[in-house]
Amino acid sequence: MPPLDSEITKKYLKAGQAVAHALKLAYKLARPGTNLFDLATILENDIIDSGADGWSFPANLSLDVEAAHYSPIIDDSKTLPPEGLLKVDLGSHVDGYVADSAITVNLGNSEKYNTLIKAVKDALYAAIPLFKPGVTLREIGVAIEREITKFDGLKPVSNLGGHQLKQWDLHAGAFVPNISNSPEKYVLKEGDQFACEPFATNGYGAIKNGTEMTIFRVKGIKKKKNLPMHEKIRLQNFKKKFKTFPFSPRWIDFIPKSQINGAVSKYLRQGILDGYHVFIERGNGIVSQHEHTIIVTQDGGIPTTWWEDFDYKDLWK
């Protein structure tokens, strides 16, 4: 694993601070009436302007019962409602080294949502100091569930959680649970990188696949006989532009705009692309999320995406 002063760690930190800058901007811009397409475009551009090489996934702007994976579609006309919870989940990379972080914005500042936001923040703050060598991911799940269930009527989302990060790999194997009875046995090693993302809900406590897909990933470019040259070029452009990371059709600039949705649907059917369903809370409960990318050290986790108004080392005490 890379030492903390290594070039690899510096790349993780650079990617993390680009996302942190964009999340702070999201707090300012996410207001009732804001257009989702415009918000995603501004935040994604800010990530690049803040020093990242690119995105590790599209801006997720998931509302209320949507737990994750809603990214604005081409010419999306949706606007933020007067009241509700918006999860803003952003990703970047520097040379393939990933940052992944999320916040929950209380649209309209309704007091009824305050505990949902506090629960996931408290859970993440309890988890960060546990990212030490020798700790199991199951132990982190125990801490997360303990904090969320301190609040009456709230549950962790049992089938969502964090994930290990490696170069060019957003979901690299080990799973960070949000519940205590997880079978995950992975033991943390110094230098490991993880995205830790507690989700809480006042609903059933689990998600299901919705009908929409707004995010996609290149699964495999298969060699096909008698393929027209323009199709071959298209398929190579997918791999060249998006590599291993998820993408939004909004980013496709090598297919005429009027043909993008049809092309994506065709490549899904052919198994060239994978799609990510929007996740919906199974009991139509409201969902909150708080997330940082974390490097494992002997002292505790270092959140590369830290932007908050206190020193994360205070969590180690």
C-alpha cells in the first residue's frame, strides 16, 4: 500500500479536494427551483476547474425516496422542489485515483428532516476513526447502525454501503456495510482507500431498483463481423472517453444528440453497456446520505474529500 507521502496518495488527495470544492458549491446552489441539468453541469465543471483529471461517475442528484443513481438526462427539465432532501454525490479522479463524496441538502430547511441529516453525519463521524489497520469492515457497520438507530424511527439502508477504491476502479471489491449483521470479513490494511457512505431512512430500511436508468458503464466492446465503420468508431470512442468509469449520456459528444438515447438503448441490449437503476427506498421512505473517501492509517481514517468546518483529526480522539 502507498505511504502517505507517496505520489499516489497525493493524487487521491488532489482528486478529493476537487470534489470537496464542488460539494461546498452545491450547498450554495441547490435551492428550490434550481434546474437539475444546470446544477449537474456546474458541479461537474467545477470538479475539473478545481484540478481533477476527470469524473469517476456523473453527478448524482437524487431526491427524497431516490437513494442514489439519478443523474440528469439530456435536456432534463426537472427542478428542485420547495421542500425535500437532495443527495448530491460527486466523483472525480486524478490519473485514475478516485474521490467519491456526498452530502444531503435540506431543501426549504424543513425541521422535520434535520434528524435524517444528523443521523448520517454522526454515523460517518463515528466510522472515520475506525479506519485503522486490523479493524474489520463489519465493525464499521456496527458503529454506523448504532449511530443511526439512536434516532427514533430511523434505520440504516441495509443493502447500500461503501466500497473499496483502486486505480480506475470505483467499486474494487470489499463492501463497507451500514448494518451490524453484515457477513463482510475484510480486515483493513494501512493505505487502503474506501468510500464510506452511511444512508438512513424513515422507511423500510432497504432499496429496490427503480425503472429509470440514467447512468451507464462500458461493459465490453465485442468484436462483431460486418460492423459498419461508424459503429466501430463509436464503440471505441465509448472505451476511450469513459474507460472503466460510469458515465452520463449528457457527456457523449461523438454521436449526434438526436441519436444518443437510441444508441445507448441498443448497446444495452447488445451487452456492450451496463445500466445503473435509480435506487428507490422500498417503503417510499425519505433517504439521507453522507460520504467521504477515506485512507486507512494507524491513527484513523484520513478523509481525502474533507471540507467540513472542523478538523477531522478531532474525530480520532
